[in-house]
Amino acid sequence: MQEVVRFEPRPEQYVWTFGGASPAMSIDPGTVLDLYTEDCFAGRVRSTADLVSQVCEFPFLNPQTGPFYINGSEPGDTLAIHFVSIEPARDWAVSSTVPLFGALTSTRTTATLQSPLPEITWIWEIDKDKRICRFHAKDSAFSHNFALEPMHGTVGVAPANLEVRSALVPDSHGGNLDTPEMRAGVTCYIGVNVPGALFSLGDGHARQGEGETCGVAVECAMNTKVVIELIKDVATPWPRLESDTHIMTTGSARPLEDAFRVAQHDMVLWLMELLGLSAMDAYQFASQAVTSPLANVCDTNYTSVAKVSKEYLRSAEIYRGVHSHLREISKNL
Amino acid sequence: MQEVVRFEPRPEQYVWTFGGASPAMSIDPGTVLDLYTEDCFAGRVRSTADLVSQVCEFPFLNPQTGPFYINGSEPGDTLAIHFVSIEPARDWAVSSTVPLFGALTSTRTTATLQSPLPEITWIWEIDKDKRICRFHAKDSAFSHNFALEPMHGTVGVAPANLEVRSALVPDSHGGNLDTPEMRAGVTCYIGVNVPGALFSLGDGHARQGEGETCGVAVECAMNTKVVIELIKDVATPWPRLESDTHIMTTGSARPLEDAFRVAQHDMVLWLMELLGLSAMDAYQFASQAVTSPLANVCDTNYTSVAKVSKEYLRSAEIYRGVHSHLREISKNL
Amino acid sequence: MQEVVRFEPRPEQYVWTFGGASPAMSIDPGTVLDLYTEDCFAGRVRSTADLVSQVCEFPFLNPQTGPFYINGSEPGDTLAIHFVSIEPARDWAVSSTVPLFGALTSTRTTATLQSPLPEITWIWEIDKDKRICRFHAKDSAFSHNFALEPMHGTVGVAPANLEVRSALVPDSHGGNLDTPEMRAGVTCYIGVNVPGALFSLGDGHARQGEGETCGVAVECAMNTKVVIELIKDVATPWPRLESDTHIMTTGSARPLEDAFRVAQHDMVLWLMELLGLSAMDAYQFASQAVTSPLANVCDTNYTSVAKVSKEYLRSAEIYRGVHSHLREISKNL
Amino acid sequence: MQEVVRFEPRPEQYVWTFGGASPAMSIDPGTVLDLYTEDCFAGRVRSTADLVSQVCEFPFLNPQTGPFYINGSEPGDTLAIHFVSIEPARDWAVSSTVPLFGALTSTRTTATLQSPLPEITWIWEIDKDKRICRFHAKDSAFSHNFALEPMHGTVGVAPANLEVRSALVPDSHGGNLDTPEMRAGVTCYIGVNVPGALFSLGDGHARQGEGETCGVAVECAMNTKVVIELIKDVATPWPRLESDTHIMTTGSARPLEDAFRVAQHDMVLWLMELLGLSAMDAYQFASQAVTSPLANVCDTNYTSVAKVSKEYLRSAEIYRGVHSHLREISKNL
């Protein structure tokens, strides 16, 4: 029977960065973590009267549950994080606009002289039984049910280069990737940069469009189970994902074409390895095989995903088969 | 019974631009066109020994079938192009690398001092009965079947602003959008810029990954049936698409985030109109509803698509219901 | 004695594109042209009450004087355009904001949901004797004299690839480069793409900051003398400039780093040729020698300039010495 | 008489980040620091046989001298750093290419499948008496004297948002701005993010072209005198500079147009304050007045500078006149 460790942080236990925080606890590879994660607003935006700029305290945004020191992990290894389940911890979620944040507004760096967009908060209802979340318009009577598709926006480890990064940043250490692909049933692979890896996660979304256009998804506290595994002596320069049906690479950079390049380049490298192809053959193969769902086009770096069906991969062994192994563990929980 | 006009251009009849060419013929709205389109290499790359830089003659790339003068169309109207069928005209297709073209190489404008990648041609087999196309690696014995998913890379009208654009360029007049969404069953809406619209199409792909990473899809001559309709007094600033299940917007620009912005912005405007939402409510709605499959990240402008399920749209009437109407015509052919 | 050809277009003679227009006249290399150019608003914005969006008629912006068919010029040659003098033709000039145009506003492609900036017209006084132009603030009593530094924003030839481009576009054919370096005493080199080259110019600026931040300079009709020379069998892929003291390259692209790359890359190539350096030595040399004044960060493509002092070049012969030759002709006029 | 504090770090005292390091010492505002700074390679590249990838140990690049805790400084204040003198500490300097780093090569994020450029080291001679530095080509007998124009690439404080950033990164906390404008006689203003500010500097350049095209300037250990002053209760969101003749703003972001926007936007804000102009008048004023010399187009963020002559500013008081004050102190040292 698998050990399951429950951790529900007290308010003062949340961390706001990748790197720079002491471990919440140490765990062995193979451990199942049963975690509570607070929403990206630290639970402070609770009604349409709560505006982010008024009730939140910068830089205390996007609280992370963790970090976890993974025993035995060292730079050059890869951490495998398998999502067993991601379940909303409340019957409501929240979205909003945040001044000078999002894809369809000027921002701090896409600086213009225009006035910011209005700041608005939307409260979404969540019905876990029916697996729906319900949108209510602010300016009309319109409302609509969306499918509940829970995911984590933020999953990462301590960065390389002696850095400490805000939990709002996505990069090669993971972090705020904000891809809807980070859902239950998926294994995420991230390279270890420091001893113990210092894994944490947060930023649950009841659902999110691709690109997170307005900068904020349907934000929700979550109860999430993950199994952590360690793949020794295998480096992973940029986060990758694996589901039962697809392999995926991610790139986080600006401008967006660089995020695309990183993800596609990493997919070419991966296909070379999995299929024994030359670089040019893998380039051709990926060019015709890949789907490219955007993750976020609003964060400090933008994130692009490259996705290839496992049908193309035949019997190639992926990360020593760890996804299947973790899937098995997951089923037996 | 619908009039069907067959047009198979003689070699000297192909055109290489949007705008600047005399109409191949004039047709009335409602006409079904049964067209032959040559591949993007003008049919000159026919074996792995044919290299684009040697057998093609710049700027005579991406031959267009057309243009068609649509009787009655004027600036401020919208042309609806419904794809009835797109069928490979050969049992082979071709892909390649082209020096200094593609997403994972330096280019003429992403200029570096590095050597170009090798120039390589791949010939793909096409089996129309089995609906597959087959990839053969150059540097190993690897081969693999992909689903045949025919589409047109290039669909457009004469541009605005007195311009003539190469058929290799995607922009607000359509052109080389290179999105896999341009498939049979889909209606494409493009704004008319000059009297007669001057519609043409070309660049058939047996299939294509999202982003067209290496710059070249599985290029194939096609026999394609389209029905053309005219929507008077409705402007369409950027190309849009409609299938039985989705509405889609496109943006073409550099950097890629601007292509994303254009498509998402246009989707927000469209949702405002279809659902009677305020701008901010439509922004929130789109942010949670949209999928964002990339089209191309290699052409003169990059193209991003925003896609929303019709399930979200209830009974909203889209472009006066022309898609359903054309779908009916299509079924009766 | 040098032949001087005066050409002052009648209103209906202006052209609005590069390519696609019949020559105003044919001239031999060596001809001195004495030209009148209208301002970018076709002279329609004449007081602070005239707003661009109201008094101008799109796409009839940025009128060009020309094009001139240069006898004997063919693709693969280079046109040398030496600016003898650029003199304001009026005692006033105009600047403005234009809705959704400029660097510090959202635009048609950097699309946001924000309201556009206010549309404002400023009339600048010009005192040719004192060589000043005077700014008057709209919202306060502030006014200030700036040095008169006349230049042409737009200089170009017919583009390659069968295209016709709006006069608002900068690219490898020149066009709307909007660099303050295009001043009297400078020779501009542009590659010929079509027989006769079809050179034209326009868009005089009484002065302009680097980057043309708000999108509009101090726009003024000009009387401009240029001498045209033809350099046979020398290709020039991107526009270059030469003054008595510097050589300059230009790149026009998006994003701005690509414009920078193009200009720097071309400077490396030029230094290799002029100094007999290897590519890597020229890269190192340019990296420490170059200044990089931005031209425009508002047009369809952005333009970056790379500039190297002739002190570094010793006795290297530049374009067969044509600048010195034209300088001599210029002095004798 | 001004207190002068000499600090020459021992090898183990260098720091590699902004933020995250304990202060080397505390000083009072008004202190003159006489500092030794090691070159960006930590002094390990000493001959053309030393290649960066072989002799340097990542992430131990760009050693910083500091950080200094400035007594009394708190978030919301501005630190003024006046450069009294910057003098090469050796009679040689070094430049190089670094694999996958620089503007004219693919990089880790502008990822391509091409081979990296060759890795080369150039040793430059420095003659402080003659104020020259001498370039020797690697592949030919060419050599050339350049003017010695010493500057600091890296000047900054601890960042906001709980972050620790590599010394290779430029951003709103300063850091690796790599602008040739950071020279003797200039005052740099940076906003304080944490108590004590934690100022450090490094990365001396004997000279540098604008854009630092190959990614590496003429790198040299320096002896540098700075005077530090504190401006209480004045915030400075992005680093600014002031010389006897100009005011300058900086922006660091990707893509490069965003760096440009940040700098120009901040210049508009500054001109509003200094000249009492409205936002739109200041936008117009800046658009015609500004020069825009690029700083770097190679680092993690690109840096753009906006520069306005003080002739335009009349008697406006800038940062309470601290530059003049520090200039006086500087002259009396």
C-alpha cells in the first residue's frame, strides 16, 4: 500500500517563489502527496465586490503548496509528477481582470499611454457532481455552463543559476506554465536544478482557455493528489508532459515565437531519441505530426506546447516507462 | 440543380499574387467551383533528388487558381467560401526544407551568421482509399502512416490599400494562412477589398502540423470543390471560419503574440455580437472558452487561430446562416 | 554642367505605392532631380482643427513623387540616391496622433480592448533662416524651439516578388524607413528589383526623433535635390547609407530584434568585404564599433540602423567611390 | 573631505546575483566607493586559447562587487549612483563568442537546429595613456585602434517581488543593462526594492557597440569610483540616467519593441513632470526630441535607452538637483 501524505498549509506556510524557501517537508520518491492548494489570489477575492488591486497584497500572489524536498534528487535528474486527481475545494471559483495584465491590454512592458481596462471580478459557480462551472455575465443576464476541467497552472522546482523566481513566472523550471494540459492523468517531467528539487504547486483552475487571454482563469482552491517519482541521471531541460495518449513539450519565452521554437525544438530532440530518427527526419516528422495548443500569452514568459500522439511512437520507451508505472499506482489508490 | 464550373488552369494561367492579376473568370454568388490547384512548388519537386532551390524559379512559388471575379461583390461585403471537398490529385505529395525558411532555422530576417540547415526533399505516398499518407525517413529505414487530412494553405482575395501581395503572405486578406482548419466542411469568411473580390486559392496540403514548423507541409495538387456566396454589407476585417461545430477567427502578424491578439480580439468582438455580451464579459467568456491552435509560425506573418465551440453559442445566427445554407448545397452536389 | 530636372507633381500625379505605378518620367543615371514632395497627409492637415481620420482619405496617405525609370537599371544593380539638399517648402509643418497608430498605443495588430488615445494635431512653425522649428503644446502655454533637421522618411524602389507595397511600408526595397539619417549629404543605396528601378520619394520631415515614437514626425512638404547614379552588377539586399563620416545599414522587420539583426548582419557582411575580415572577426569588430540608432518603431515593419565610422575603414573603397563622386557633383550645383 | 571606502573583493567575496546575498558592508549616503570589479568571466579568460565554455564555470559568470547596504534606504526611495571614474585595471581586455549567445546566432530560446557558431576568444590591448584599445583579428593580420570608452555593463539593486536574479539579467532593478551610456560623469537612478537597497556593480567594458551584437563587449577588470546618494520618498520604476547634457530612461524586456516602449513611456512620464506637459503633449515632444541608442540585444531581456538633451529642459529640477551635487563632490575628490 502506497504511503499518502496529506499537507494542507496554514496561511503563513504558503510560499510565493520557486527557490528561496525552506522545504515544507522531505519525502521519498514514490510518495503520494494529498495537497490543498489555495487559489492564485490567496483566497482573498471572494465576491464580485472584491477587486484584486484592493484586496490582494503584492507580491503575495499565487501561493504555492510546498516546497517538497525529494530525497535523493540532484541536479541532472528528472522529477516525474503524476496528477492522480485535481478536485475543486469550493463550490465557487473566481476570475477577474487585473489592471495592465492580460493579452488584450497594454501592460507594464507593452507600455502604452492608454487607460487600463476596467477591473472586474466574476464569481463562477462550481457543481462538482454535474462537473460544470457556471459563468454569469456582469453587464447582462447571460449565464452559461462550461465543463469542469480542473488543472494546475503552476507546477515547478527551484530554478537553476542561483535564482529565485516569483511563482507568477513560467520558465525552464516549470512554474506558472498555465497550460490546460496539466490535468489529472498526466505526468509532468521537470529537470532538477538543486539538491532535493524543491517541488511545489498551486494555482488551480476549474477550467482555462488556451492562452489564458484575459490573464486569469477560473481560479479555485483545489485538493490534489500527486505521486512523485525520481528519474536518476536523466536531464530534462524544459518541462515535458505525458498522458495516456500524447507526449508534450513546453517552451516559455518572449516573444511567443520563441516559446514555440523551444517547445518544437525539444519535441524534435525527443522524437530523435524515441524513434531513432536523424535531426532532419525528426524535424519533418514533427512538422506534420504536431498539434500546438497555446498555454498562456499573458505571463512574464509566454508558454507554448507541442503535442504528439503516442500512436506515432510505436513501442518507444518513454522515461523508463514511469508514466505507466505511476498510472498503476494511481489506479490503486 | 447547382451550376458547377470546372477550372483547371494551364501552366501559364497560374497567378502568384493576391491582387494585380486579371480575373480568370467572373462568376455569380452561389456558383460551385470545381478547381484543380497545383502544389506550392508548381509541381516541379517530384523526387527526393529535386531540391527547391534548384528546380523552382523564384518568385514563381505557390501558384494560385483564380482569381475569380465575384459578380456584385464590393468593398464592405464579405465573401463566404465553403469547402465541399478537397481531394489529392496525385498518389504522392512532397515536403522539404528550404534554405533559411522555417521555424527552427535562422531566416532572412531572423538573420544569423550560422550555416543554413541542409536542404532535403521527402516524397510522401498518398493512398486516397485508405485515407493515409506515408512518411519515409531519409536517414533511416523508418516509415510511418499518417491520417490523410487534406486542407488548403492559401485562400484569399485582393488586398486593401492598393497593394499586391505575394501568394506566400498571410494577412487580413487571407492568403497563406496555412491553418489545418481550412478543410472540407468549413466555410471561410473574408472581407472584400476591391470590386469583384478577386478570390483565388491554392497550396493544398495532404496534412500539416499546427505551426508548419519546418515551413513546408505535405504539399499536394488538389481537386477541390467550393461554393461561393456573397454576404452584402457585412464587413469582415480578418478572415474567419465556421464549421458545423466551431466558429474560428484568425490573426496574422509578427511577433506571434500579435497574431494571437488579433485573433482573440476578433473573437471577443464576434462573441459580443453573437451573445449580446459587453466587451468585458465577452473577454472573460472567451478567455475560458477558447482553444488556440496555431496555424503557421514560418510565413511572412505568423497566423494564430481562436476557436470556440458552437455549443456555447445557443441559437445565435452567424453570418445570416450562410454556413448551413452552403452545407445543404454541398450535400446535394 | 549637370542636367537638373525639376518635377513638381500635380495632385493627381502622386503615387501611393512602391511598384504598380507608371513612371512619371525616364532619366539617365547622373541626372539631378529637383523635386517637390507633399507631406505624408497629402497636405490636407493644415490646422489643429484638421484631424487625420477626418480630412485624409485612406489609403491615400504618404504621396510619393515619382516613380522615375532609371535608364539602364536592371535587377541585380544598385541605385545610388544622393541627397543634395532637403528644404521645407512651407513655413509650417504638422504632427499628430493617429488612432491606433504609434509605439505607445495599441494598434490594429497589437490589438487590445482599450480605447484609442485622443486624436490631436500639432502645427509646428518653421523658420528656415534661423534653422528652427517651433513646438506649441496643446494643453499648456509651453512652446520650444527645436533644430531644423530636414530628412525624408520615404525613399524606395519597386519591390521584388511581383509585389506592390503601400508607401507606408518599409522593407528591403526601402520605402517608409523613417530614419533621421536620410538627410542632405547622404547617399542611399538600394537594390534594383525591376527594370528601371522605379525610384520615388516623399514624406519629408522637418525633424524626427529616433523611433518616431508617436508614429508621426514633424511632417512637411519639401523641395529636395537628389542626384541619381547607377552601380551596375552590384546587388544590395537591404538599403544602405553613406555619409562623409559613416556607413550605415538598415533592417526592417518585426519584431524589432529582427530589424536589428538584419542591419547588424548586413554590416558584418559589408565589413568583411571592406576590410577583408573573416565573418567571425567582422562580427567581433562590428560588435565593438557600431552605433545603433533606431529609425521607426511604429510602421508596418520596424526599422533599425547600424552605423560605423569611416575612421575604422581606412582606404576601403565603398561602392566604387560613388559617394565622393556624387558629393563633388553636389558641390558644383 | 569626503569619505572614500576602498573595496577590492577577494575571489570568494564576489556575488553572482542581485538579491539573495549578504551585504559586503553598510555605508551611509554620500559615501564614495572606490571599487575593484572583476571582468564578466571572473578573470578566467586570459588568452586566445581560453574558451569561455571550457574555463568558466556556470553559473559563476559576471561577478558583482557588493552588495552594499545603503543605510536609511527603503522601498519607495531612489538610489543615485554617480560614476566618478572607471579605469581599466589591466593592460588587456577580452572579448569572445559564447555558444548560443548573441544577436546573430540562434540561442537557447531562439532555438534552431543549426550548429552553433565557432567559439573564439579575442584579446584586446589596452593603452590607458593613449586612451585606446586595440583589436587584433584572428583570421588575418588586420588590427585596429579603437577609442577607450570605459563603462559598466552591470549596475543594480536587489529586485522586487521576493526574487533573486542572475547578474546576467537586466530588468527594472537594473542589472546587466549593458548600455555604453553608463560611463564616468553619469548618475544612474534606480528604485529601491528592499531595505538597504543592496547595490552592486560589475561587468566593466573598455568599450562596447550599441546592442552588444555578439553578446560580449571588450571585457575588463576596472577600478571604479562611485558616489552613492539616497533620494528619499521618490520612486523610480525603471532605471534612469543623467549626464551633464542629457537625461535618459531605460527599458528592459522582450521583444525589443517592448524595451523601447518602456523607455519611451518612462521618458514621456518624466517630461510631463519636468516640463509640466500633458501626457499627449509630452508624447509629441518626446517623439521629436528623443534619440534612442540601443544598449543590448543579446541578454535575457533586451535594453533600449531613450535620451533627451537637457537643452530642451530649461531650468527644470531633476531629482532635487542631485546630479549637480554629486558632480561637485566628484570634482573635489
